[in-house]
Amino acid sequence: MSVVVGYARTSTTEQVAGLEAQRRDLEAAGCTRLYAEQVSSVAQRHQLDALLDYIRDGDVVVVTKLDRLARSMRDLIDIVGRIEGKGASLRILAMSLDTATASGKLMLNVLGSVAQFEREMMLERQREGIAKAKSEGKYKGRKPTAATQAERIKALRAEGYKADEIAAKLGVSARSVFRHWGSPILPNSN
């Protein structure tokens, strides 16, 4: 018996409404099993991996939009390959696209290529904008967080805090703490 399996994803934990909207749409599309996660598409997506391990021949994987599933054309091809390798198909609600049909497979490849092209163009415009701003002296980059707290890092170290405790307390990485750690604290030799 085939199962309709839904996958919902948002990039951050603050996007609760977006995740709930995806769940609602997936349930309305007949999904009887849902996998959901709040993680960037570049991070490890454990729920997507669990879904791909779960599906069987004849199952249908449903997502609301293409960008909830794949981060690039290569990623899309890999995921669709895993889905089809299990004998399942993919349905994307926002596109009314279903890879169970030949036209659905064609449209997925065309739209995936267009989406990748758009992303690459956006990144190119971003790089050009940064280069222009730098040449005009307007772009300084991100202000370093830990550098502004170097004295606080040293003070906390002198109070006996460990690097990971300082990092948590100041909201910076442990690596940043070590970068501003200062000279070693030696016990008095008197």
C-alpha cells in the first residue's frame, strides 16, 4: 500500500508560521506521514534523510515548494534520484508538478535549472555590489563581534572562566575567545 509522505522545512526556528502553513498544506494534499525540520538547506537535514530512508515503491513524496527540498540543481537531481531509486515519485504543490509523469519530470528539470540560474545571477549581482561599495569606500564588512569584547574575554579568563563558558556568556565562538585570550595566567611565584 502506497503512502503519501510530506516534507516541510524552514531555514530558522523563528519561522514557526511558515512551518505550520507547510504542514497544513501537506495535510490538505493527503499526506498521512509528515517529516518537518527547522534547519538551513546547507546544514545536515536529518528529517529529509529519514524520509528518504522510509519511502518505498509506489509512495509519493510531497513538498509545498521546490526551495523547501533542494538547495541547487545538483542537490535536486540527487534527491530525485534517491526518490525514484526507491520507486517513489515527487509532487511539488506550488508548481502542480508530479514526477510520476514524463511531463512532470521534464518540467522539474527545466524549473530546477531556472531556479539555479536565478540564484547564481543573484549571487553575481551581490558580488558586484560589494566590489562597487568597496571601491567607493562604503563597504567595511561585518564588524567583528569578539574583537569588541577582547577586554571582557581577558577579564572573564582572569576570573577563572573556561573558554567555552566565556563563549556562551558573550555569544561568540570558542575559537573567537581563544583568538582574544591574551597571555597565559601564571600563579604567583612568591
